[in-house]
Amino acid sequence: SRVGGGVVQVVLILVAVVWLVPTLGLFVASLRSQQDDNSSGWWHVFTAPSQLTFKAYGDLLAKPDFVDSFWNTVLIAVPATLLVVGIASLAAYAFAWLEFPGRDWLFLIVVALLVVPVQVGLIPVARLYGWLGVFGSIPSVVAFHVAFGLPFAIFLLRNFFAGIPRDLLEAARMDGGKEWTIFIKVIFPLGGPAIASLGIFQFLWVWNDMLVSLVFANTSSQPMTKWLQSQMRQFTGNIDILAPGAFLSLVVPLVVFFAFQRYFVQGVLAG
């Protein structure tokens, strides 16, 4: 057992190293000048720490278009996450504990939608947005993320809610609790880990998305991923902009993940 535990620890350390080294390299590269990054690798900073400077971050944050893209990312990711979590929680409760005609068939349709790739809906939805006159706006990007995030969200939460003991719900109904009261005071607190893990999943997917923003977001509504992609040069790496921009884009998901890591693990195992 000690040998097995040692092997597991070694594997975890290797995984952490493989995951953290690129992040460390990106951070160090963002603190070096473009000339230093072009002339040598980021690891040379350990022998020449004087290369470190925050000038690249200052220059980047002084760009109004980057700041606008950051807030656009927030305006896209936060509503898309809250709407998916809220709608999926209500739908999952209905599929798990409410009796209504066609419930099983509707849930099968939701499960079937899990296999529909995002790429299939890009052109039809783009035409629909053009007809409605909302193409290129932030609400259009949010609506697309919500539509394609709901099937997995409903599937995940329904499996978790179905595992809650029926006796708890029956006791709440005997005490005169309505369905909305039961959802708020029984289902929602017990489903906290699954709901939190879903929120983390959805937030990370939307925050790091570039495909949907490339199709539906214009210059005024573009998130950071699209803005960083627009800074790519044809023959050289624009590392003085890409490195600090990519690291700033990485910081928020890292903070969210580590802040809710406990709920993430509990929700994944339970769901």
C-alpha cells in the first residue's frame, strides 16, 4: 500500500509540474521585454533577474480596447453562467421530481442534444441573429452560450437531484411546502456542490471561448480571446502583448477554480 501511495504521489507531482511549468513560463515571459524574449528562453531569468519588469502590463492596461475586451468578457461570462445555472436548476428539479406529460421524452431530447456540436449551429443561428438584428451584440453571444450550455447542465443536475432522498421532499410537502419552497429550502442547499461545479464548468467554458466570439461578436463586443487573436502578427510573435494579455486572461479562471475547488470535486463525484 505504501508503494501504491508513493506512485500516486509521484504521478500527482508530475501532473502538477506539467501543468504549472507552462503557466510559470507564460508569467515570466510577460515580465520580460520583447527583446529579451526574442533572444533567449524565459528560464534565463533565473540568472538575470534584472530582466523582470511590469512595463508590458502597464502598456497593455493603457490600451482602451483591451480594457473594453476584458469587461466584455465579464459581461458575457457572468450572465451566461447565471442563466444556465438558474434555468438548468429549475428544469432539473422538474425532470427529477415533478410528474407531467411527456417528461421522459423531453429528457431524452435533452440528452440527445448533448451530441450536437457547437459548429452545427453557427451558421443557422448567425442567419437568425441577422434577421432579428442582434448579430454582433453581447446579448447574442450570451444567448448562444446559454442555449448550448443548457443540455449538459440539465443532464448533470438532474442526475444529482434524482439522488436526493424522496423522504425529504415528502416531509416538506406534508409540512405544507409548495414546489418553489421545496426547491429553495431543500433542493438548492443539498444540490450546492453540483450547482457550484456546474457554475465552474460553464464559467470556464465561456470565459475561454473564442469560436463563438469570432462568429457572433463584433469589434465593440469582442472578449479578450478574440482581442488577443486579433493581435497576432503574420511573421512574428507579438509576445509583448500576447504574454501579459494571455496571463491576465488566465488569472480569473484560476482564481474561480481554486476558490470553488472543493465544491467542484464534490459535485463531479456526486453527479
